[in-house]
Amino acid sequence: MIFGSHRFRTLDFRGNRRKSISMNIDAPLSLPSRQPEQVAFHRTELNLILGLYGRMVAAGEWRDYGMSFLREAAVFSVFRRTAENPLYRIEKRPKLRLKQGQYAVIGMDGQVLKRGTELRQVLQVLERKLIRAVN
């Protein structure tokens, strides 16, 4: 391991010396913390969401969906018709994992219907819509 101050010469693109720079290699090197560029649903999470989606499509309640993978959240939006605003948004926000829970179901008006740490429990608020009284 080499300690101390060292001088390096830089060259321009023609090979000419431009200037010398000094680097102190005793100072600790701080690397930027690497955060994922986007949040995504895991395969097991998508299996739960798409299973519910398939049952709701079979019941005639939902017709279309869209997914967005952003820097802070992954969003699964459910539509009754393609050109409408989403009926529900299922969101995953990992930053809220230790506070309110990383999963949330949000209604059309922006109201949080259910929030929690386990996706299966959060999706139960939508499962109840499948249960109907039979005459």
C-alpha cells in the first residue's frame, strides 16, 4: 500500500502535457451509494397481482392494466376501460418499508384503501370486491 501525496501529469488529446495534478491518497475514498435506477415488482409479487387481475377480468370488473417502474415506486394500475383513469393503483415503495409498509392500494380518488408490509394482506381489500351476494 502506498501512502502520501503523488503528482500526476495529464495529457490532452494530442499528447501534449497540460498540467500536473496532485492527489492525496491518504484520504479515504468515498464511493457514491448505489441506488437502483428503478423500483420493480418481484416475480412472486407479480404472480399475486396478476392472479387477482385474472380473477377480476373473469368477473367482468377489470379490462386493462398498466405498469410503471419509477425511481421511487413501482405502480400496477387497473382500468375498467383503456381510456379512463385507473380504478386502483397497487404501489410498491421500498422507502416506506420500515414505516407504514411498502405496499399500498390506492383508489381512483387518491385515497389509500390499504397499506401494509405484506402484499397478500394488502390485496385482500380488492379480493372482497369479488365476493357478491347470490340470490
